[in-house]
Amino acid sequence: MLAIIGGSGLAQLPVLEVTHRQVVRTPYGDPSCALTYGKLAGQNVVFIARHGYGHSLAPHEINYRANLWALHNQGVKGVIAIGTVGGIRPDMAPGRLVVPHDIIDYTWGRKHTYFEGPERPVVHVDYTSPYDGGLRRRLGEAIAATGISGVRDGVYACTQGPRLESAAEVLKLERDGADIVGMTGMPEAGLARELELPYAHLCLVSNWAAGKGGRSSVEFDPATGASGVAAVMACLEMLLRAN
Ligand code: HPA
């Protein structure tokens, strides 16, 4: 069974045939909300809304450890994480789907590891390739099969938020090698690796990053949001159908 983590604009999966919900407690506290079980494209999936049902949790308030632990405890075989991002690279225009291949973590002060505390060993997991190759390939094939405008690679910069970046900050991210910028990719992806859970990110570009795309301000276009959710859903259904 695959797990799907929904981001901004995706507090529920529109076409999920819900079978039941389950409240899960973890040694790390409470997840963002109950887990929702159901069928999507005929396959069993479990879904969690990263920001909670009512989008009440800011990126730095999310209990990433509890969310990933809860999913891992359900025995899921992999995680597809959905998130919105700002586009930095010229081809990362609003409305596009991106499957990043690498990540840079600029967050701070978030609970970002399971390997801490007196009872836990010190473990340094390999993180050369943060995302699972198999899941990335399946996402790329699903995007291609739906004919949606997508990019199969990119470096994701994870900023702390909740404010957006300044134009100078985005230029710095660009110089660092980042192609897209979001606020929730870390520590989520790192925790999945610590749990040895295959994890891949499906990003929807919701706006040009600050100072990019010829605009002076970051704008979230609701039309892009609506068609973006449809594109994300089409891609997920295609991936599951091809299973
Ligand atoms: N910056 C950071 N996070 C984001 C953005 C952005 O421009 N758009 C959507 N999530």
C-alpha cells in the first residue's frame, strides 16, 4: 500500500473512495490528523493531510516525525508527498508538475531525526540521493502518460517559512543550485530515509519564486491551484493504475 501526503490545497483527495479513518498516536506525539484509508484507481492507499484538515498547521508547526512514524507503522511500502513550490528555474513555471531529484535543507529548529536521546543509537543515514529512484520513475512515467506539463528533475530548496523569501534570498538559492523552493520537504524526506521508507515528491509549481518570472511579488493564482490539483490527481491515478 502506498501512502500519500497531501500539501497546501490538498487537505483531502477529491476522488478517494474513503473506507475508514484511523486516529494514530505515536511516541513522537500526534500526527497532523487522522489517517484516511481508501481506494484510488482501484488500489488501497492511506492519506494524511500534512497541514491538518483545516490547514491549521504552518510548515514549522507540523509534527513530521509523528506523521512519518504513523505511516510507517501502517506498513506502507512507499510515500508520495505532494507539495506546492515556487519556481526558480526558467522552465519551472506556475502550473507545472516537478519530480525533484535532490534537496537542500535550509530549515532550522524542526524535530528532524529519530536518532536522538539517551536510548537511541547515533546513526548517520546515507542521503546521497534523498528520493527513491523507483517512485520517481513511476511519477515521471505517470506525468508523461497523462500528457501533463511536467519536469522529471530539479533541486528542491526547503526554506523555513512561513514567510516567503526575499528576491535576494531566491538568488542565493539559485546560486546554490536550487530549481524550486518550498517549505515542507524537510525534515519529511530525511525522516522517511531514517525509517527506510521509499519517498518521492510530486511538486506543483504554484507561483514564480520572489523576483522570478518578471514579477515583483509572489502571486498565488487560484486558477493554477484548481487545475494543479486536477493535474496532481490525474498523475496519482495514472501511477496507481499502472501499478
Ligand atoms: N516559496 C516557498 N514556499 C512556497 C512557495 C514559494 O515561493 N510557493 C509555494 N510554496
